[in-house]
Amino acid sequence: MPRLQPGEDGRHHTYCRLCEAQCGLIAEVQSGVIARIGPDRDHPVSRGHLCVKAPGMLQITYDEDRLLQPMKRTGAPGDFEPVSWDSALDDIAARVKRITGRHGGASLAGYIGNPAAFSTFHYAYGFGFIGMFGSDKFYNAMQVDTGARVLASDQVFGDSGRYPFPDLPGTDFLMIFGSNPIISHMSLITTPKARELLDGIAGRGSVIVVDPRRTETASRYEHQPIKPGGDVFLLLGLLKSLIEAELTDEAFLSAKVNGWKELRQRVVAFSWSDICAASGIQEERIREVAARFTSASAAACYGRAGTNRGRFSTLANILMDALNLATGNFARAGGSVIGRNPFEPEQGARRAASYGSKRSRVGNLPLVADTQPGGGLAEEILTSGEGQIRALFLDSGNPVLSYPRGDLLEEALETLELFVSLDLYMNESNRYADYILPAPSFYERADVNDQWAANAPEPWVQYVAPVIEPLGDCRHEYEIYDGMLQRLEMPDLTSVITGQRSDFDNRRSYLEIAEMGLRSGTYGDKFGAKPEGLNLDKLLNEHPSGYAVRERVDASRSWDQITFEDRKPRLWTEMIESELDRLEKEPLDDRRLKLFGRRLLHTMNSWMHNSDKVIRNARPTLLMHSVDAEARQIADGQKVRLHNRHGEIEVQVEVSDTVVPGSVNYPHGFGHRNGGWRQANQMEGENINLLASSDPKDWEPVSGNCHLDGVPVEVRPV
Ligand SMILES: Nc1nc2c(c(=O)[nH]1)N[C@H]1C(S)=C(S)[C@@H](COP(=O)(O)OP(=O)(O)OC[C@H]3O[C@@H](n4cnc5c(=O)[nH]c(N)nc54)[C@H](O)[C@@H]3O)O[C@H]1N2
Ligand SMILES: Nc1nc2c(c(=O)[nH]1)N[C@H]1C(S)=C(S)[C@@H](COP(=O)(O)OP(=O)(O)OC[C@H]3O[C@@H](n4cnc5c(=O)[nH]c(N)nc54)[C@H](O)[C@@H]3O)O[C@H]1N2
Ligand code: SF4
Ligand SMILES: [Mo]
């Protein structure tokens, strides 16, 4: 069957690029318009799975509030008028030239947000653009999302870009810390079948969900409630139990792992009374779980968003790695594994660990994976001196809602000499921009699921063409960056990234970056030398639903992904030692309520709220335990004021014993008032990040991660 052209009537193979599951989809085009989004039952892994957000994205694509023309600011924040691409790009290029001429390349910054993670090599060319001016001001959502895991990987495995994940199809005993996969569909693991795989594990053994809330996932499996931020103590307790019961494989640990002896010594020194008080879990229970972990034939522990934004999240992630290693479950089928990126050479890229070699200008924090601490963006803009940010390129992000103290960031954004945003909408952040340049939704874009295959227990690759051509005057982000470079008489991005010269007239697309990686990578055709291997054409034409490169991840090859010379994980580094010292000194604060977050099935961070399909059932409420509600004379459904020294918001209470006493819970990404998304503006809900601190002293010092879960707050009836 000949392949359909973009916009041609018929059934188009595509996949969802909203979350890591990347479900295979069929888009039905009628009269040039996408009429329906349905599941692709032929997808080798998702086999028909999808959620409400993929069809929701169809509404977003055709949303009348979406921007389809370049917009230029004409007055107050939010006042824009449409302009031509030429006038926008000419003016932006001239201003970039003037600013970098006067203040140097370091005055340019880029923030690239979450949706770009699912757009092929988007970070590479977005940050590549900023880098071409000599700037290292790269910002993204890392310090509100993955930062602690990224730093843990740098320390333990020598590579900030590789993440261990549980080999779910073979696991018998899984401990999940701070993740709610029934709603989020998993993160830093790529699988569209989370529920099916977790059900399988529960059938063979156990799934224990460690969470301060009895989440949708926790109530389906075995719930272990914990105090917000208590994970690091529970993990110390689990390791201590194993050591005391002599259940660790000491011969293996001394042969295959560096630093266990030193870590072991420090772990046993923590007292049971501190461990139990800080986690809220009894010693017997911790010992029981540790014994079950070791007796399972294959076990793994895994942590995500909820173990990334606390006071000691990096250490918690490192202790999870230690638990997997100490029980012999690392690199074992059904254990904790590290997969291979099909877009990297066979041996895996050998990245030099860069941690600590650079620090931020404001706050003097060590950069993790060469990324600036996102919570410091406002101060970097406002603090004068060398390297002050004068121009910002905000691409696929909404930091006014996603990072702490958006109110301060709003003030800073308004002082920029140049602020350019690439987005589908006017949001709470880019309403301060000089220009908003309209980008296509993923249904209007070709993509290949590049890096994510590395995190898949059942790895596949898929390459899809656009279902329809970009609507209106939208342009792919890649083309927008190149359009500016061309006007500045600089080389185009692909030639810079691939090292292969081309010129603007026969410019090579971003897909060529993927093509080069795929063909030279593990599963590639080696440019013809291995004819049975893959290239993009073959993927598109012979495997339109995606191609499973292996049935299962090769667990034993996880060792090869460790980039230290001796291929041994490290459990003892200067950073680990200093974090343990800090942990010993940190006083327990049980006086105030601790605020932590949740995700709703029917929302996507801060931005899909203009689709009634998506938000139909999304009503944010403050969950509060009955004990805490009674103590404050607060009734179910009542309006309360939530406040601390950073800010205050008024929200509605839902008295619920699903949260642990002493804590309250509210979803993030709300608080729309004045974006261009009219329906979202009407929604109930407030921005909880107004209560989070934007002061670097309050963040995790080693990672620069913002403290978003476990934030002390007071709650009073209004
Ligand atoms: N308190 C609290 N805060 C949190 C979290 C939490 O759990 N609790 N979660 C954090 C997490 S995990 C994340 S990832 C961040 C997300 O934070 P950000 O990445 O800063 O923001 P998003 O809400 O993802 O907003 C994405 C923007 O990209 C636009 N967009 C969508 N698709 C495209 C596209 O293809 N191209 C372009 N150019 N634009 C596009 C949308 O219109 C929207 O304006 O939020 C974080 N903030
Ligand atoms: N429906 C939907 N799906 C999404 C998203 C979305 O916005 N909506 N966002 C996507 C993105 S960007 C990401 S990063 C992933 C994230 O996916 P997940 O990592 O699964 O994140 P969450 O669903 O926020 O779950 C975090 C859990 O941590 C718990 N938690 C909070 N504090 C603590 C703590 O101190 N200790 C422990 N043990 N638990 C704690 C919370 O109660 C919550 O249940 O989801 C993705 N999928
Ligand atoms: S789970 Fe939902 S949002 Fe995630 S990829 Fe699948 S359809 Fe898209
Ligand atoms: Mo995220």
C-alpha cells in the first residue's frame, strides 16, 4: 500500500508524543482534516493502548485559541498583533546581533521545556542555537523534575544521561518510590503497558508503592505510606536491615562495585529511632520489606518525580541504586537495568562526567549535566554584571507556572531586552515576550522516538511522517532557529551538529541528525554495510507501526553503560559523603503541614487545559487528612488559605484520609488567569508553586533541585 502524504485522506500511522509511553495511534484524515484519533493495534508494544490525552491533543491541534501566525508584542503583556515571518525574523536577528555585539554571547539564554523531550533532537538544536553564540545558559525543567536522578546517575554510573529502570516484564518484587504510573503512565521508563506489567508483577509477587498518598497506583497494589521526604530514611533502613541480617552479597559487592564498604559503614551508623521518626514507618515493617526484597528471585526499586524534589532527593536516588546493587539485582533480568540508545554508537557514548566543573553565576550552584538551575532564571535576568541574561528564547515551556515563584519571574521577564517564545499558545510566561512564534503540534510533525528506546524494557523504534501539514503559518522549531541563523549569516544547525557542511539552499533537516545516529547505531544498517539493519526509510515504509528492536532489554549489557574506566558503579564519592553529613545534621520539622503534589489523569502539566475532553474531570482540591482538618476546624468543601513566607493561595479542601496526617496535597500546573487559552483561564485552581522557594539556599545544594514536595505550609479557613 503506498504511503499517504500529509493531509491525504485515509488512516495515518502516528504515535502520541505527550508522555513517555508514546502509544501507537491511527489518525483518520477526512477532507484534509484529522477527524479521529484511535489506537494502533499493530504497534509492537502499545498494541492498542492509548489514553484520553491523545484524542485531547486533536482538540488542541484545531483549538481556535492556538496561535497560527507570528505574533509581535504591541503594548501591555499579552497584547500582540500578527506579523509576517520575515518581519519577525529580521527584527529578532537584528536585535540578537545588537545584544551579543554589546554584551557577548553569554547574554543569550534558552529555556526548553517538557514537550520538546518528545520532539526529535529538539534539545540538541534548541540548545545548539544558543551554544553557537558561545552561551552556556541552558535551562529546562530538570530542577523541577529529574535533577536528582540525573545527578545520581552521574555519581553512580558516571553518566548523567543514563537511568536505571526496572525490567518490569521479569520482576517479581517491585518497590515504587514517588511515582503514580496508573495516572502518569510511568516516567524514565518507556512502556505503554504500565498497568498490565504491574498487574503481572503483583500476580507473580508484589508491587509496593511508597507514597504519602494512597494513590491510584497504591490502592491497586500494596501501599506503604511515608512522610513526605522520608524516603532517604526508609532506604537507609532497608539497607541497614540487609546489613544487620547479613543478607548482602559482600563478595559480589567488593568485586563489582566501588565504595560499598564506606557507604555500609555510614548506613549502619544511622539509628533506628531516627529512621522510624523521619519516615513514619516502624522498624519491623522495614525489616520485613527488606527480607522480601532479597528473597524475591528478581527485585527492583525505582523512584521518580516524588523522590526528586525533596531535601535529600539525590541521596535517595543513590540509595535506591545501592539497594539494587546490594541485593544483586542490578543488570539482572527482572532487576534494575540500563538500556541502550539506538541512536548512539554500539559501545555507547563515553561522556566525561562534567559535574562540578561549572557553577551558576547566581547562587554558585554546581551545574548538573551542564544545565543552569532553572529556579534561578529570574535572578540571572535581574542580577547585573558579566553574563547577565539580556535575551531569552523560551521554547515549549511555561516556567511561570512550572517553577517556584512565578510572580518574581514575571517581573524579571518584563525587563529583558529581547524575549522570543516558540509555542502553540500564549501562556502565562510568554505573554511577556516580544515575539511568539507559532510551532506545529506533533500531528503536524515528523518524529522518531529517539532517546526513549534506551529506557524501554521492550525497546522499539518508530518513525512517523506528519499526519497533516503545519496549520496556518506554523513553522517547525528547527526551521525557526535556522531562519534566524541564516539572517545572521551563521551556519545552519544540522551542519553544525553533524559536522557535515551544507548550505541554507539545500539545507539538511533535523531528521538527518536522527538518520545518522540510527544508521551508525546498534541496530543501524551501517550506511549499507549491514543491509538487514535499520534506516529511516525502512522504518517509515516497512514498519509504520514501529519496530521492536529486541524482545526484551539486554539486562547483562547494563554494565557496559557504566562509563567509568573499570565499569564499576560508585557508591562512595565526595558528594555522597557530604550529603550524608548534611543529613545527619538536618533537624526534623514535624510542626507544620507538608505540601506535596499530584498529577491528574485529565491534565498535562500546565498546558492541556484548553481541551474540554482533557479537563472534563479535572478539579483540583487540597487533600487534607481528617485529623488535620478537625484540628483546624476545617470542613470538607471549605475554602482555605494556604500560606507560608513565600506566598499564599486560596483553595478548596477535600477531607481525605488518603494522605498521611501532617501533610496536604494539591496538583500543579493550575492558576491560569491571563494566557491566551480562554477555557483554561475559566478553570478553578491555583498555582502551588507560589508557595515554593526561589532562594537557592532552600534548594537541594548538590543538584540545585527546587523543593516542591514536602513544603512547610500553614492552612486556615477563609
Ligand atoms: N509543584 C510542581 N511543579 C511541577 C511539577 C510537579 O509535579 N509539581 N512537575 C514538573 C514537571 S515533571 C515538569 S516536566 C514541568 C513542566 O514544565 P514546563 O516544561 O516549563 O511547562 P509545560 O507545562 O510542560 O508547558 C509546555 C508549553 O509548551 C507548549 N507546547 C506544547 N507542545 C509544543 C510543541 O510541540 N512545540 C512548542 N514549541 N511548544 C509546545 C505548551 O503550549 C506549553 O505552553 O513542570 C514541573 N512543575
Ligand atoms: N496524566 C498525566 N500524566 C503525566 C503528566 C501529567 O501532567 N499528567 N506529566 C508527565 C511528566 S512531565 C512526568 S515527569 C511524569 C511523572 O510521573 P510520576 O513520576 O509518576 O509522577 P507523579 O504522578 O507526579 O507521581 C509522583 C508521586 O510522588 C508522590 N510523592 C510526593 N512527595 C513524595 C515523597 O516525599 N516521597 C514519596 N515516596 N512520594 C512522594 C506523590 O504523592 C505522587 O503520587 O508524568 C508524566 N505523565
Ligand atoms: S499514555 Fe496517553 S498521553 Fe501518554 S503516550 Fe499514551 S496516549 Fe499519549
Ligand atoms: Mo516532567
